[in-house]
Amino acid sequence: MREFDLLNHIYQSNGKLPDAVTIAPGDDMGAIRIDDDTVLAAVDQLIDQVHVDLKSHSLQQVGRKAVTRNLSDIAAMAAKPLCALATAALPRDFGKARSDELFAAMRDTAAQYQCPLIGGDVSIWDGPLHLTVTVLATPAGIEPVKRSGGKVGDVICVTGQLGKSYPTDHHLNFEPRLEIARAIAEYPATRPHCMIDISDGLARDLGHLCEMSNTSAVIEQSKLPCRNGATWQQAVGDGEDYELLFATDHAAIGSPGTWDVLGVPITVIGRMIASEDKPSVTIKLENGQQLDLSNRGWEHQ
Amino acid sequence: MREFDLLNHIYQSNGKLPDAVTIAPGDDMGAIRIDDDTVLAAVDQLIDQVHVDLKSHSLQQVGRKAVTRNLSDIAAMAAKPLCALATAALPRDFGKARSDELFAAMRDTAAQYQCPLIGGDVSIWDGPLHLTVTVLATPAGIEPVKRSGGKVGDVICVTGQLGKSYPTDHHLNFEPRLEIARAIAEYPATRPHCMIDISDGLARDLGHLCEMSNTSAVIEQSKLPCRNGATWQQAVGDGEDYELLFATDHAAIGSPGTWDVLGVPITVIGRMIASEDKPSVTIKLENGQQLDLSNRGWEHQ
């Protein structure tokens, strides 16, 4: 059973949530109301040998990524960072100097994005390095954008480039798309109907938008903004791009092409279409073939 | 280097925090302002073979404890639960049925205390079970009680009983003292000047209150409410009592003794005194001896 399926299963058996929970588990962040305010919250793990590799990544890179991948969740909601909390389970031989370096990287990254670290928990154990970062955010005047809400006819857009995130170290150096998300969500014509940040790969994360929006998607190979010579298979499958993927009104965007927001290219890669029996993601290849990406069939090409 | 020292070290190098951070790292919870509201947040880890033992504890017990020990932090601030998030790194052979049971226990415990689970992250890995729970809380009309603020002359009080938390399974079955904390914090005469929940043991956690309040403490062996025949050494050193430890105005409480709030005994165990060169914790033994607990000297008796 895959992690995403497991978490979904857990959430689906959640029963009735209090009315104060305005965004239920299963989105990039959950949200809850306090009096007149709303707080959004999300948490992620960063584990040595799973998400990072202490043998080849510096502590500065690991600490930064632990925070930025959570900031990417805030971007996916078009929300504004509020504060962060961190946990670390440190290997017994990790030592104070390395702990300091790691925490300094987390703290400084959090501060850089106006998301101060306000709490945490440290354990020392016999396992590998295990970090978590929890982030809180606020709408700050812009209604959060959920994964649901995509409409038939919407254009599907992506920021930046896709694929080859690991070999290019993009997964370590990426800029969370906080400002771009708020810029496009604030302007009614471009406001995304649904949005997610790409962590599991374009095909899977577009699948998540389709499932939550009850739509299907068709994307075009020729439109994919491939990073550094990535193949289309890498662009749809690699993951950890931490780019924004969203669907928005066709009228505002016009024909497929590239627009630019705050210096970052946004590319129209496809359209939302009506779902037949269940939500699916299809790619039109340059050779005219259409391929269903829902079952990761492209991996066996 | 101990975990507490390490975390303190990390926080002390935190630099200037934004003004919106109203309770800085190092307390039971951090706090930040949003418009007119305040949100408190804390996170804790629960690791197999460190905090629990999957060989002898049920998944129901483990899932419950992962949540209740965080609720105990909310109680220590006299705050009101808002919502929770959880992470799990599951051993590869853990299986779906056990994952479901574990998450159901976390979710149901959270719901029971009006602290709905609104998000999470699941990984599957080759390590042992590693859980984190993040809790958010609100003051809900009662100013949060910090670890600092204890005054010379204050009486030192503790809820419930101390020691032998492991052999009696109290560390699994305890009730987080949420209602009691709010009851005593709401009434001006009994409102704690400083408060903490006892997780590291009475001596250490009283030491934390003294350090943050710049006071010293004297407690009396004869006053210690010992659980199930615990020795005084167990009562001051065992840890994981998850009881409230606080200092409050002497006038409201009067002579040492036991009072009762919502059916739970609260015992006056000592007094805050002026700190000489640095904060210390001393116990008056029944044989007339006075012992400095600051260096855990009692462990070598």
C-alpha cells in the first residue's frame, strides 16, 4: 500500500469533523477557524536515505529542504507563512556541532521566509536522522486555494520547469513559490480553481487535483517545460519539482503558451476535461499517440 | 549533551524573533499572534523503544499516548486544544491493519479532547515506529501561563501523584490536566505564576521553572504525594507523571496541605525562595537532611 493511499484511507475514516475545520485533511494544508481568523497547518517528514542523503548533501542543504518543502505546501494554498515547529531524532554519534549546524540552517531558512521557528523537540536515538517540520500559515486576505474546484475547460498551468530534480539538485535549491501563488490567487481573472505543489511528480499530483475536482486532464508532451533536457517521462514522473500546478479560467490565459509572473515562467500544459467513469490523466505525445498516465504506464515504455 | 540542553542551546542562538511571537521557544508551547487572536503550538516525538515499547504496549495505548502527552503541554499553558497534526514513519512490515488501528487511536483520542486531527504525513521506512504529534491551542479567554513568573514566597503545588509512572502504566493511561489547569488559571487568587507539566521528573521540571523564574525551590519529602508506594527518589526522579507543577500565591492556598479541584488532589509540596548564585532545587528529607537535587545527587544515594 502506497503512502498516499494509506493517508487517504486514514482520513476517509475520519468521521465528522467540527464545523471549525474549514479545510479537511487531504489537502496541502488543513485549516481551522479561531474566532474571525483562520489558521492553516501542515507537517512533513524528512528522513535520511528516504528524502535526503547525508552522505552527499550538506547539513545546510538538509536543514533548508526540511523547511522549504513545507513552505511549498503553504504556497500551494496561496497562504502566508506564520511560524514553524521542528522535531529532530538525531543519531547517537551526530554530535553537538552538527546539530547546531542543522538547526541553524532550519532556523535561518524559516526566518528568511518570515516563518519563525517557535518550538521543537529533540531526541537522540540509534536510528538515522529523522526531521519533521510543522508550518502554520494564514490566508492574510486571500481565500486559500484547495485541491478541489477544478472545472471542465480550465487550462492546466505549471510554474518553472519539470523533471531531473535530483540530478540537478533542484530538490535542494528550489525557491518555494510563495509570492507567485499569492500574486495569481489575488487577481480574480487568474485565481486558480485548484492548486497543488508538485512533490510526487506531475502525473500523480495532477491526478490528485482531478480526483479532488472530479475532472480528468489532458496534457501535451510538446508543451512540457522540461528541466535541463529532461525527457517527457522524467517531466511527468520524477517528482520533487516543488512547482505550482493549477487549473484556472481559460478566458484569462488564452491559448496555450507561456506567461511570466514575478520573473518565473508559467506554462499552459493542458486542459481539464469531463471525467468519464473516473478521473484520469492523459498525455498527447508528439507522435500522435495518447497515453493514460493514471496507472504510471509510461514507466514501462 | 542532554536533549533539553541541546534544545535550549538551539533556542538561545535564535536571535531576535518577530514581535508577533508572544511566547518564545523554550516554554511548553510557543505562541504567535494573528490579528486579534493568539495561537499556541507544540510538537513532540514518540519513538518505539524510547518513549514506548511496541512489544508490551498495545497500538491503542501508543496512539493515545502520542496525543495525550501533547495535550499535557496544552494543559501546562492553561490553554484550550484547537487541532492536531500527526506524522508516522512506519516500519516496512507494519501493515495496513496495524496502521489503521494506530491512526484510529490517535484520531479518536484527539477527537475526545476536542482537538481534531486536521493533517499528517505517513512514510514507510526500514526504521522503528516514529510518531510526532503537533498540537495547536488557543488562550480562549485565559492568559497562557508560562514557565517564567514564579515569585519568592510562592507555594509550589502539584496535581495528582508522582513516581512509578512506568510500572503502573500511568504514562499510558494518564488524563491530561486540561480542565484543572483552566479552572485554577481562571480564578485570580489561584492563578499559577508559572506552570509546567512533569515529563522529565519533578526535580528537573521544577528546575526548569526555577531557571525561567530566576528563583530557587525547597520541597519537603513528607509532603510528596507518592504514587503506589513510590519512594521519594522515584517521586522526584521518575518522570512521565504528566501532572501539573506550578507556583502560586501563598495567601490563596494557606498552609501546606491538599486541596481538591474537579476531583483531583492538589498538594502543596514546598516554597519558592530567593536564588543565591543560581537557581537550585532542594529537598528537606524527613531525617532533617537537606539535599540539593539540581545535580541529580539523589540518584547516587
